[in-house]
Amino acid sequence: MMKGIPVKLRLTLGIAAALAASVHVAAHADTAADVKQQCGSCHALDRDYAKAAKHERAERKAPPLDFAGNKFRREWLYSWLQNPVRLRPAGVFPPAHAKPSADGDVVDTTTLAKHPALDAAQAGKVADYLMTLTPFDGLIAAETYQPGTIAQRMGQMNFGKFKGCDGCHQDAPDTGGVSGPELYTAWQRLQPAFISAYIAQPAAWDPHTMMPVGDANTAAVHKLANYLKLIGEKQP
Amino acid sequence: MKTLLIAATLSLASVTAQAAADSGKQLYSVYCTQCHGVAGDGKGINAAQMAVQPRDHTDTKEMSARTDEELFKVIEHGGKSINKSVLMPPWGDNLNDDEIHALVGHLRALCCQKN
């Protein structure tokens, strides 16, 4: 391929190519270091928390990101990191934000902090980096979920009356429990295989999760995932 | 010597009992207060949106009507296992037997050790 190019230029080209490759690696390493520095004070980026005592869950400042690449859709990360709207109405550890009132406990929203926002260039780099964190490729590969359809009424009854997911999760803005992350945008932010795998076995992802197993039956789980698809696709 | 040994055994037992009580209280705060309330009165942050209200664990009369085994079962397998609401989740995948026993102990403290 390099026939006819003078030896000296050939050498220079070779060095340039090597340099380009190392710059690429360095950019990734830089982002890893940046993320560790800017995000690591709140978010777990490795798996140490899973080996700690269970009470560790109560001290978390943010959801773990060590399996971000097996969980999120890259496009969602890119846009949310620039405009981080609230996902957990009662924060990451709801008991810390609950206060008694005459009408029962309410969420003390004054104790919920705003998430730091990134500019588009940073968000792109960080999203790319987070997508490389994939310790659970095996769990995703084992998933058999094929996205399908379900009627709104059936899906909603299943999510509420039959499985009780609405005790902790909202399936529409301001409708449903507040201790879990809202699920009306779950389809936009999460990989379909993750949704299904997580509903069936949340503790496989996070041994200290506060999410119970409502029903691990595969068909039932896929039905629930189809409902999240239905409501998620209706969101702007 | 014998009395010393008994004293040591006794204090060890009370240390273990205290640890179980602390762990029950902590687990209750993490897993149960979201629905059953920070005071255990059934008025957690989720309750306002729920079709069936969570049990008031400070209700001495209702709670005394259940055996420890019954409480253990509903925590492990959920409301559905005792023909009650699915809104009471099964916790068997999140909690081990010791932890569920500690929770049963804490429920007894909530319902029946008024001070």
C-alpha cells in the first residue's frame, strides 16, 4: 500500500498513526479519570459496594454506575446528562427524605439536590465512556425478551392490581408510588434486555437493592416490560 | 467461677439480642417505612397513592392477633401468600431468614412495647 512513498514519509505516517491511536486511548483514559473525579464522590464506579454490609444501601448518595453500559441507552445518557430531570421522586434513599405530617409521611423535596449538568461535548464523552462499563454482558445475553405489544388496560391492571408495581413506581406523572424510580420514561432510558432481566432478578444486579421480586415468571416479566414499552413510547 | 461464667453468658446473650433489635430497626427503616411509615403507623410516603392501605404496625389489637410464624410468612412471601393485597411485596429475595426474624422482633416492639 505504501509502495512509491519515500521511506522518510512512510516513517512519519507510521508515527502519526501510532500517535493517533495513543491519543484515542488517552482520551478514553482521561474521561475515565474525569468521571472518577467528578462523579465518583457520589456514584459507585466499581463493584465494592456489593461486598460491603447490607447497610451500605442506606448510605448511598447516588445509584451505582458500575454496570451503566448494560443498563442505559446511550442516546438517553447523552441527553439526560445535559438536562438531568428527576427520576426518583423521593431521592436515592427515600427514608432519608421522608418526614411525618398530619396526612402521613411526605417527601421533603427541599432535601433533594439538583443533579450537575454537562455540556454537549462532555456529555458525549461521558456517555461513550459509561457505555464501556459492561460487567453483566452474560446476564444480558441470557435474556430472551423480544419487545411486543400489550393493550393499555391490560398492561395497567397487570402493573397495578395484579403485581403491585404501582406501590413504589409511577407509570404516569404523579400517578403511583414514589419510593422507586419513575417508570414512564424507563423505556427511553433503559435497554429492553435490562428491563426484563432486572424485573426478574434485581438482586443479581445489585445485592442490596430495595426492589423486591414481584413475579419472576418469564412470561409475566415480559408482559410487564411490554407495558413499560407502551407507556414509554407515549412520552415526548 | 460458675457465677462468673453465667454472668458472661448472660451478657453475651443480651449483646446478641440488642444487635438483633438494632438490625430489625434498621432493616425496617430501609425496606418497610416507605409504605408503613417512619412511625410504623401505615402512613408511608407511598400510602397516599395506594389502593389498599398498609397495615398500621402500632395497632396492638390487630398485630397481637398474628403469630410470629404468620408475620414471618407474609414478610418472606408477600400479601398474596396470605390472601391479602399484592401491594405487600414478598421480601424473600432481598432478606435472609435471620433478617426476617429480626424484623418480626421489631414488629413486636412496634406493636406491643409501648413506653
